[in-house]
Amino acid sequence: MPDTLVFEDLTLEVRESARRSTLELIVERDGSLILATPPNVPQATLEAFVEERSEWLYTKLIEKEQQARLHDPRQYANGEGFYYQGHNYRLKIVAATEQKPPLRLYQGRFTLRQDALPQAREHFIQWYTRHLPPILDEHLANLTERISATPREVHIQDLGYRWASANRRGHLYFHWRVAMLPYQMSEYLVAHELVHLRERYHTPAFWERLERVLPDYEERRDWLAQEGGKYDL
């Protein structure tokens, strides 16, 4: 049995115990995930168990994310850095008369109108949501034929701790935070979800199909797990 199990954009540590007769999901205080299991449970059973309880799992992670924000909230102050496609741009607060949109990326800086400060986070979310589709479109144009999978619809929304997901109807969902990631990481997420349209679960066939398109997918997956948390508001 593998030491870890990957579900969507989450990595769970698999802990096997002969004393255990049931499966259990555990969310640790630091946000790490554990799947406790009896011995010799098939991987497909583990995958199905995690999928069935995924809504509960993501709810718990969102709660931890919200608690963390209370301890280290964004200030939206001059000089604070915000990511877009992996680059860190400093924020500049400008007078309401200096620009029409509440927020824009201009001359290597994010500029935010002074009067828009009370809704700064909402303006950033709207900005990322508007600027993500061209990034996704470029990846889809490069990958759909290679993977032989085309989504019926593509949606951008807040997915909590998830970067992306795919459903049985052929719809792909991406978190607006994907716009903050480096190009290689957003490409990995698009490829990952497209493969899900062909292979529902993370079986060996899934990873083999993904590897044919992205031979370094493991490095990208590990980077995202380790570094992805800082790409947020």
C-alpha cells in the first residue's frame, strides 16, 4: 500500500493499522491530512472513501484557512506583494482621481484606488477572476488534443482549499487563485483535470496518461503542495 494518496489537489498520508477495522479521515492541527485504514484495503476503495467525504474534508480545511487569516490578515498597504502568474507585484495606493478601475496592474505594480480599500480583497478576487480565462484557454488549446479530452464547460470560482476539480458531466472548475501561480503550475492543474475526464480516479493509468503529457508532473505536484499556500489573499 502506498504511503500517500493523492485526491484532486490534496495529498493524504495513509496510515495502516492492524488494530483498525474502519476507514477514517483526520485533519491535523497544521492542516495535514491522514487517511487511517485497516491493512490491505484496495486503493480504489480508499479513493472512493475520500471522494465520498470530500465535502466534509474541504469544509474542515476552509475553516482552518479562515482561522489562519484571522491571525495574519492582509493589510493591502503600499509595498505589499501580490502574485500574478508567479510574479510578485508590489501594491501602490493611488488617489481616486488617478484611475477609473478600482484595481489594475500598471507599469509593474498593482494600483488600488484609495476609496476602494474597504473592499480591497473583493477587488483582487474580481481582477484574478477576469484575468484567469485567457491563461486557461492557452493551456486548453495546447493540451486538449494531446490528452484527447475536451471539457464541456469551464468555471472559475472559489473552491476553498481545492485548486481545481472535474465532474462526471465534463465540467472543469478552477479556483481564481490559479491566476496567481507560475505558468508551469497552472499548466499542471489544467492537464491534471483534463486527464480526469478520461480517468476518474488516481489509478496507475491516470498517472501514466498524465506523465505522457507532463513528464515532470511529480515535481510540479510536489512544488504545488509545498509552495502553493503562499499564493493567496
